[in-house]
Amino acid sequence: MAPPTPGPLTAKVERGDLSDVVSFRGTVRRDEVTTILLPVPDADEAVVTRVTAAAGATISAGSVLTEINGRPVFALPGGFRFYRSLGMGDTGPDVRQLQQGLAAAGAPVTADGIFGATTESAVKALYVKAGYAPPPEQNADAAADADTSTDASTPDDSPRPDPAPTTILPKGELAALGTLPAYAASTPPVGTLVTSETTIGLQRGTPRVVAEVPTLSAEKLAVGTTGTFRSTGTESLDVAVEKVTPAAPRRRTPP
């Protein structure tokens, strides 16, 4: 019997990418790591009562950097520390820096260097948005603004009206952090006694993942290999391998 006539042979072909998943733990670091001094409130003791910016948290204009004595410390962009408390009628570069920070946080404030009604409203809104009561209103120092001139029709001992109460923003509740956003690197834990030397660590710049990888896994990595880094929270980063450094050989201990 003759064999069958040869015909075409077919086979199912599937197309796709071959991949090999390598998993390991790493730490996110950034190009710049700095520390700043925390402001110290005017109180007999200053204690951290809540950590509001855990390590890795994004700190933007208007973020609560930490909580001291139950009060917030707001992070604002700025090149110098706030050196006095601020209230209605104050003028100067610190007022302008405050206004620039409020504007960066989304408030409709013009940085004219004059603490007026619009700035006061923006300050109150900042506290309310963060879940804190604004600083209590106080009467401004009448002696500084009192008219020292006399008039024949007005006796010197005549009563003068009390100045209108105004919000006094304590300097201990403002922290100038340079450029923002930044990222919390280290924060004082709850119970820390805050002094003039207490600091908080910040990171800025491009995030990089640094990790020690087992040798067999490292052999599968090459410059340009892409992947995804997932933080302990919900954030994820697309990453690419920049450098693979072989582990230093272990020294043998002589017998």
C-alpha cells in the first residue's frame, strides 16, 4: 500500500515575552539628605505629642510637620527661620515669606509683606484644614500704636478704645524648609523633649532604591533591567537598574 500524499504540518504558535521575576527588599533614598532644627514653642516644656509625617511621607506647603504640645508645626517653603510671632499690621520679609508659603499651599494671598485681613483669613483656614483650632485671638499692644499727641479738646486721661483682637501666629508653629516638596527621613518620636537642638531629617531629589540582593538573584540583573518598587504603603515606583556592585569577597578567618 502506498504511503499517503505528504501535506502541510501545522502547529499553534504563541507569542509573548519571557520573564524572570526577581524579588527583594530595598530602601528608598534620595539625592539630598538634610536636617533642620524644629521650632521651639514659648512654653516651660515642649514635647512631641504626635508624629504626623512618618518616614517617607511627602511634605508639601501647608503640611503638618509634627505636633508639639498638642499644636501643629506647619511646613512652609522659605529660606530663613521665622524669628517672631506674626499678627495684624506686621510687615517685613518674614510676613512676605509667610504669604508666599500660604500661596504655595493654595491660599489666595498676595505676597506684599503686609499682614492684613486676607493673610489672617488664610492662616485660620490653614489650621482648620489641618484639623486644628486657629491660635486664639489677642489684643495687639495698644502702646505701640497709641497716638502720643495731645489735643485741647481731648483730656490726656480720656479712655481709649481697646484695639480689635487679632490672630497672633506663633513662631513656634512655623517651620521654613527651603524648597518643597520634600520627604520625611527621620522624625522625633512621641515623647521627645524638644530643645533648640532637636532636628528632623528631610530628603529631596530623585528616588533611588538601594538593596542587598542574593548572589543568584543579582546575576539575573543588568543595567537597564526594569521593575516596580512597592512601598510599605500604597505607593509604587517604576524603577530601572542603574548599577550592580558585586559583593566584596569574605575574608576567611585563619584556624
